[in-house]
Amino acid sequence: MRLLLDTHTLLALLSTDFPLSREAQTAMERPDAELIASAVNVWEIAIKRSVGKLTAPKNLIERVSEAGAELLSITARHANAVADLPVHHRDPFDRLLIAQARLEGCAIVTRDPAFAAYGVPVVW
């Protein structure tokens, strides 16, 4: 099962300060789970860290790899697919994650209920 991590889920994977639901934890620990962190997560964390809204490891990319997650790049196809999404959600980071999940055949691990309106499988 391919699991694309929302930013808060990625931070939870890297820290004990952000709790996961039991269902999310179980799904992420399954032997067939393929954890995927997106460049979208890295971008969002970098922006929020630089303006003081978030504390996150500076060696984020290395920590993602150590946690066993694959890093998914943002492609022009991903960016273009955002235009086809209805406006259920206005967060540009989340909209790009939704587009990536749809194109890459992933479920999204998120506590955000707005993701389900896009028809992508949500785990939480």
C-alpha cells in the first residue's frame, strides 16, 4: 500500500511530539506499506521553519530517508493536475499533495477531513 504522508504525518514519523491515530500508525507499520514523503512536505516545512511557525530538523531530507520513506519529487504533471481539482480546500500545499496522490495511486495519511472530498483514499 502506497501511503503519501501529509506534512503533520511526516513530522509525527520523525518526532514523538506529533501523535498519530491508531489506524494511521497501524497502516504505516504494515509490511507492505510504502511510505512516501513529498517535496511538497519539505517545501512547506522549510517555509514554516524559516518564518518561525514550526520547529523541524534541519537535516530533514536525511531524516526522511532514515525513517524509511521514499521522497517524491514535484513534477510539472503534478502541478498541472491541481487545476483539475474542485476547490474543496484552499491550502496550496494540500492541493498539490492531493494531485500527487491521485496521479501516483496513493492513499494520504492525514487527519484533515477535507482531503476525503477529493475522492482519494484517506487513512487516519
